[in-house]
Amino acid sequence: MSYMHTTPNTSPDARPASDDSRSPLPSDDSIRDRIESSLESSVKGLDVAPELDRAVRYALLNGGKRIRPMIAARACLALGGTLDAAMPGACAVECVHAFSLVHDDLPALDDDDVRRGRPTVHRAFGESLAILAGDALQTLSIEVTARAGESSGRTAAVVAEATREMIVGQVLDTDGGFPAEVVEPIDRLRLIHRLKTGALIKASCRVGALAAGAPMDRLDRFGDAIGLMFQVVDDVLDETRTVEELGKTPGKDREAGKLTFPSLIGLEASQREIERLEHEAMDDLAALDDRATPLRELVHHLARRTH
């Protein structure tokens, strides 16, 4: 039995760009500005109750790191696509990520009071509105993919599949229910991380590839590697950083008795695993030209981030 599935193989206004694909690559700051304006446009004029609108905006437009949409944008550009084409898929995965954080923070799950240095959504708006804001963000992610042009169907399928896998990962992390063949603690932890965190990061690579008109699975190995690497780094930071540095409460997984890489293999071995996964991700980019350089730099940054 396996919780990992594959989705059929498309993209936003995504056609392989010709002359435009060789234009100068945008800076990280300009991409972030574009992501922020696109997310703002996504929630502008939502036909919802005013308090729900405020909660959705609080959850989505609160200055997160935007790592997933950045991966989607950089993957698209690395494969010859355009920033315009990348935005629908990039915003969709960020809506799902925001939804997951709102629900993860609820008392029934991680029971957190702080997120990104501010009160969590349920602390700011109450539990019922937090649940509904998360629901709204999940449906918004699919609405956003409708802007993905001829690839909208495949983009929506990728986002929906990753959302389901992410939820399965949360269930495994919270309540168990592992496949019978997944017995060893380290194998269970890898499965949790590949689903709960890695699925959406891999989906970011896939929607970027679709936006560029490339095969959907072109960056799957890369996505698998950085998805797991990202969570191993998170596990390490959770053991070594403060609430002020992280913008959230550290050490909660350890206190709850949850599996983490440092608890199973120690901090030094966890760091070696980060390095191994970084090299694996870089290897998968080796065949790409210099338009993938910012994607390589992003991997380097993610392996060494401090919050």
C-alpha cells in the first residue's frame, strides 16, 4: 500500500517562450513583488463575509517567505517559461500552504499561538473563523488555477493531488495509520515529510514545469530532494533556534513526542542528510543551462537558512 500517487501530465498562459525566454532573468525581489501583487489580486473582491475576508487576508498576505511560489517561478524560468505564465500555479500552491498553516495551528492539531511573529489566525479571529478561512483558501487555490490558460486542468490536478497528500502526511504525523510495510521509525519519518511538506514543494516544481510547457515530471527528482531537505532543516532549526528567530514556537514536536530527524539520528547526522539532499537536488539541475542558476542559488539558500 502506498500513499504516494502520480497525476496525469499542462500550464498557464504557458507556451515555451522563445525570444522572451532569453531575456534577462528577473531578480528575486522583483519576483517576490510580483507574487505579492498576484496574491493580492487573487483575494481582491472576494464575494465573502467581511470578517472572513479579513481572516483570509490575514492568513495569506502576511509576509511569509514565499518559498513555494518562488520555486514555481524559478522552475518555470529555468525551463524556458515566463513569469506571467508561472503566476497562477505559484499563487495556487501558496494558497494551499497558507490554508495548511491556519489549520495546523489550531488547538486540535499543533495548538500554536504564534505564526510569523504574530498571533495565529484562530487567536486573532477565533477557531470557527480560522477553520472557515482555511477552507476558503483551499478553494481559492483551485479558482486561481483557472487562470492557467490551456494548462489549467493539469495545474489544478497537480495542486489538488499535493493538497491531498499533504493532508495524509498530517494525519500520519498526528494519528498514525502507516502502510503495513513502513515499519522503521526513520522510514515513517521520511514518509511523513515527503507527504506533509514535500508534496507541495514538488507540486511547486510541477506547476512551474507545466507553465513552461515542459514535461510535468522534469523536476520531480529535484522536487523530492528539496522537499525532504526543507523539512530536515526545519527539524534542525526547531531544536536550535528561538521563537524570536523562527517567528513560531520551537521545540513543540519534541515536546509532543513526534518523530524528527534530530530525535532519531542526532543533529550532526541530520546536517549530513541536508548536505546529501542538497547534492542530489543540484545533480538534477546539472543538465540545465544558466537560466537555472537562480534555482541552484535557491537550493543553496534553503540548505543554510536560519529561520
